[in-house]
Amino acid sequence: MNLCWNEIKRKSHNIRVRLEAFSDNSGKLQISLQEIIEWLTAKDEELSEQLPIGGDVGAVQHQREFHQAFMEDVKSRGPFIYSVLESAQAFLAQHPFQEPEETLTDGKEVSPRRRILNVSRSVWKQANVASDLWEKLTARCVDRHRHMERTLERLLQIQAAMEELAGALEQAEGVRDAWEPVGDLFIDSLQDHIDATKLFKEELTQVKEGMKHINDLAHQLAISDVHLSMENARALEHLNSRWKVLQGSIEERLKQLQDAHRDFGPGSQHFLSSSVQIPWERAISPNKVPYYINHQAQTTCWDHPKMTELYQALADLNNIKFSAYRTAMKLRRVQKALRLDLVALSSLVEVFREQELQQGEHVMDVVEVIHGLTALYERLEEERSILVNIPLCVDMCLNWLLNVYDSARNGKMRVLSFKMGLVSLCNADVQEKYKYLFRQVSGSGGLTDQRHLSLLLHEAIQIPRQLGEVAAFGGSNVEPSVRSCFRMAPGKPAIEVSHFLEWMSLEPQSMVWLPVLHRVTAAESTKHQAKCYVCKQCPIKGFRYRSLKQFNVDICQTCFLTGRTTKGKKLHYPIMEYYTPTTSGEKMRDFAKTLKNKFRSKQYFTKHPQRGYLPVQSVLEAESSETLAEMESQNCSFFTDSLSPDESLVLLGWSFVTKMDEDQYLLRHSSPALDHDSPCGQHMLLAHLEHQDKEQLQRTLARLENENRVLQGEYRRLKWKHEEAASVPMLTEAGEGGPGSPTAGGPQDEELLAEARVLRQHKTRLETRMQILEDHNKQLESQLRRLRELLLQPKDDSEANGSEPSTLSSPVSGVGHHGEPASRETTDTEAAGDDLEHEQDTVLQLQEVIEQLRNVFPSEPGTTSHI
């Protein structure tokens, strides 16, 4: 027992000694860990209480120094912290614990072993807390230090960039302040200033990139929660505002220069604004096509006011019966108005070369056309030493070219169109014009094919088409003219200029207006010492027409072209046209011809006719190439747009009226280009023409029958209205009772009387119209009967009379021309027993009846009746 007790006492003592030693070590360790935790917590709070990183270099540098001192203090405490943590780790290695923490009840004693485990657990917790706080504090210190370094680097970059940009902006603003006002610059220097401004704008690209870089740096600082100081923020904002103002100044300057160059430069149309006077104003559409505003009437139109006046003046020439002369005289007025009668062909060629207008199919815009016209009229003013109203002439000529070749106002025109319009009206020999125009469509070998010749003739036919005269010149289809020209070189795919000149010398129907224009120009200054047989004018000015059937019968151009005659005198006889003064030899020759013609009968002139032009196939031909069809869709007559519907009807209707009037002077013979064909070919041509005559007469008959049905319906309608109005007098008599009538003095009396008067007047008008309709209906029925009889006559009747049927209308009167080129004779066209002429006279009379019926039944306002 003693031995056991002693052993227990010894073990108890050892335990007590160990507990005392453990208590001392654990207590010191816990105190050290607690001190470290409290210090680290304080330092963490001190780090958190530090101010945010500043927005300028000085503040960041000061904060960096302070933070470095703070980090040195933390680093100095590091060895002690690491040693305590190592001691705690060693202690925990000696006294591990694995049991979970148990909650002790009150009053329950803690065993020594439990107490040791509790101490070990407390040390472990304190060590973990101290270790986490240490790692967190050191990481935060390092992050703040790196943040400061990056911020300081960016602030230094921003500061350097702002200083550099401030200098660049100051230099650029100096250049801007040295700019002269746009209004003080010379027009010729506008392009140089535009180039200099664009170069200056390109040089500021580095400034633009610098501003972008400095703004990106400031944005990055803001993202990292670093805001620029008030001073730096103001400096950056001031730089941005200066840059925006400089950019705006450059853009505004460039816009002003470009606007000035557009409005006043070489390519501008501003100088053309003086071509119109108040209340008119010249404006420009987006595609550079000009239009005109009348501020007084508040209207707009495509035509220049002077061009509108010119078109109205051209209407005075509509009394000329012959379309070629009517067209030529209209073009002569246009030529004078545009001053193109003073422009030589050599000047035109030089202008075309300077403007590099060599490719005929190249498309020009309005600005290029204006450049060419301006150069042309400036050269005219320089060569002729005359004063030319260049803005008015350029604007008028541009207006005319657009009307002819760009009536849709697309702002585009082919070079060939431009050349054709100017060359046709310039002052040059007609043969030189032919040669130049042929060269525009010929290849390198001087040859041209059918396609290119079609293009040339198509451009030419647009000129009479714009005047509403295209029908008299073979219509818009130029294929018959092309084939007629290529008959000069049978079997060849291309023709030479000699073939073209030979064909043009015959004055083909599609181009006859051009040589007639030259004769009209030459005849203007000519005086003939003779007296007009009709109006007694002496001397005769212009054209002189001498009868080759009667002696001493001369007619002036006014009487002949308008169809004025004296009683008993007709213009059927052979007539010679003179556009130059006659010589004694010519007088003797005409005397001899007149003497011969005295002994000749009308049948002689019928068998030996002469025509003053080369006819082409009928305008009813429907063949058309794709190229020409495309042109037709893009080019339409613009002439009617400038006139009222009534005026356009008069002008465009002349082609048909001319056809009927000129049939009086129709001369029948085969085309000179066909004289060398076989007799079989001639008979086939005559049979074809006769077939066309029959078809045309049948179509005319069907149309007149339709007109008759319409007139019959109108007659029945008017008759019904007349019967309805017959009951009105009864009402009128009842309403016109005396004072004793029941309604006398009432307010309805005056209304009934007024209505009765209106109905009575309407009844009178209806009766008049009915009487006119009855008369015209009788005439129409008689004409229809006569036309049926003619159609039922056998075919051999016309062949027995020796006449050659043809429906081609002459665009030129059947007269001969005498002057420098050659002379042509015409003969009387009335032949006894010529059935075809009677048929044509019948058609003419029927058309006159229809015209009278049109007057009886006028179209509704705003509409146009087409024949």
C-alpha cells in the first residue's frame, strides 16, 4: 500500500510540475498571439483609413512615401510575428487535439486533460487569426503600392501629353487665326485654299490621336477609382473644348470654301443666275439641272423665260404650209437667239478638243455641258470682238440642248448629242458639217456601219422632233434612211464619207431640213428686183419663186410659203426657187423653159415629175433596232411642256395638216437611188405602195365610220334634250301670269323666270348645234359613199392612167432651188384621170369635216383632242 501510495504521489507531483510549466508556456504564447492580432487589426484599420489615391502627381508621390514608411513598419514586425507563429505551431505539435469542442455545464469540474485540450484549441484559433491578418495586411500593402505606382505612371503620361497637346493646339490655333475670310479670297485661289485646308486637317491627325490617348488614360484612371484633381480635370476639359472648336473651325472653313468654289468657281453655275431678271430666279436641282422660279406667280418651270418667249414666237411660223421650210425658219430663229449663227465650225472643233470631248458615246453631265458652252461663247467674244451676254447665251443654249436631248431632265447627255446640236446650228458650209458629223461616227478606217449611222441620224432627227415636226421627216424611225444611204454602196457592210455626201446631196427626207436651213440663212439678205404677183411687194426679199408656166409671174416667200394666191392664179405650175440674185443668163434660161412649158400639157408634167428631196419609206414602218428603241424611251418631245394644251395641239398637229396640204404639190417618181434597179423591183415597189394606199384608205374609212356613229349618238342625245326642253315654255307661261295669279309676287317667281330664260337660251343653242350636226352628217355620209365607190373601182383604172401610187408626203414643197449648189424644177401635179389624187383630196376633205366636227364638240377643259 505504501509503495503504491508513494508512486501515486510521485506521479501527481510530476503532473503538477508539467501543468505549471504548460500553463506558463501557453499563457505567454496566447499573450503574444493576442498582441499580434491586436497590432495587425490596428494596422489594417490604419491602412483602411488612408486617403484615396490623389489625382495629381504631387499628391500621389506624397502618398507613396507615406505608404512606403507604413510598409517598412509592417515589415519590421514581420520576424517577431513569424517566430510567434512558429512557436504556436510547435506547441500545437506537442499538444495536438482532435476531440471536438464540448460545452461544459455549470458546476462541473474540468479535468486537467480537458483543460490542456482547451488551451491547445485556443492557441490554434489565435494562430490562425494572426496568420490570416498578417497575410491580408501584407497583400493589401503590396496592392496599394502597385496601384500607386501605376497611377503615378499614368498621371506622368497625362501631364506630358497635355503639355505637348497644348503646344500643338496653340500652333494650330495660330494657323486658324491667320486664315483670311472666304469672301476676301480670289475665285481662282479657292481650290488652292481647299487643298491647303485639307492638308492642314490631315496634319492634325497626330493631335487627334493624342487627344484620344489622353482621354483613354483618364478613363482608365476613373475605372481604377482614381479621379483627376480639379486642376488636371479643368486642364483636360479645356484641351477637349479647344480641340472641338478647332475641328469645328476647320470643317466650317472647308464647307465655306467648297460652297464658294461650287457657287463661284470654274465649275459653278452661279454666274448664270444673272441670265434672268426679277421676278424670276434661277435654281438648281440635285442633279445640277437648272429650273426657274417665278416669285410673282409662284410657279416653277424647266424653260428659261426667254426660251418660253422664243417658243411662243415660233408659233407665228405655223402658217407656213411646208414643213421643211417651217422647221428651217424656226431653227433659224433659235440659231439667232442662241447666237450660234456667229460660231464657226473651227471654233467648235477647238472647244471640243480643249474639253476632251472626243468619244461620241461618252455621257456628259450638266456641269460639263456648261463648261463647254462657256468656253465656246468666251472664244466667240474674243474672236469676233463683240459683246456677248455669256450667262444668257449659255443658259439659253443649255436649255435648248436639254429640251432636245434630255427632256426628262436626267442631267445626262451624250457627247454626240452635244456635238450634233451645236454643229447643226453653227455658221459653216453644209458640206463641212456633213463631213464633220460623219467623222464622229466613223472608225479608224473612215468607214461607218449601219449601227453608228443610225445613232447619227437618230441624234439629228431629235431636232425637228422637239419642234413637233418629226412626222414630216419620216418619223423617229431612222432605219429606212439608213438603208437608203447604204444603197449608195450596195452589198458593203460600211460606207465611206463619199457615199454619205452623195446621199446627203440628194437631200433625204429625214435630213432635208438642214440644207433648207442653209438656204433660208442665205436668202435672208437677198433682194430680188421683181414685184410679187400676189402682194405686189417690190423688191422681193428672201426667197423668190418664179413661175415656169407663165411669163413675169414672181411670188415672194411669204405668199408662196403661206399659200396666198390671187384669183385665177394657182401654184400648180412648175416653179423655180431663187435664194440668190438672178443673173441675165439665168433669166434667159428661165425664159426658154417658160416658153417650152407654154406648149406642154398637164399630162406631160404628170409623166415627167421632179421632186426636191429624196423620199424614204413610209413612217408607218414598225421596224426599229434595240438601240434606237432604248433611245426613244429616253428622248421624248419636250416642246409641248412649255405651251398650253391648245398651243401644243396646234403645233404638233402641223405634221398632219402639212401632209394634207402638201399633197397638192406631190410629185411622183421613183427614188434616184432606185433608178438602177430592175423593172421587176420597180413593179414590186409600186404594188407595195398601192397595197399601202389601200390599207390606209380602209383604215381612214373605218375611222370615219366610227366618227359617224359617234355623231349619230350625239345627234340623238341633243334631240332628246330638245324634246325635253320643249315643255319648258308651258311652265314659263304659267309662271309669267298677271298680278292676279296665285303665285304673283312670291319669292319663287323670280327663280322660275330665271330658270326659264336659261332653258330658253340652252334650247336655242341646242337647236343651232343640231342644225350644224345635221349638215355635217349629210356631208360625212356623202363623203363616205364617194370613198366606197373609189375603193370598189378596179385596180386597172389607175394603171391605165399611168400614175404611180404613193402615200409619201413631201416635207419640201415641189419647187426647184436655184443658187450656188444647183437648181431644181417642179411641175404641176394635177393630172386628168389620176384616181389616187382624187382619193387623197377626198381624205383631205374628210379630215377637214372632222376638224369642223371637233370644233362643234370641243374637248373637256384640261384635255387635248388628238387627230
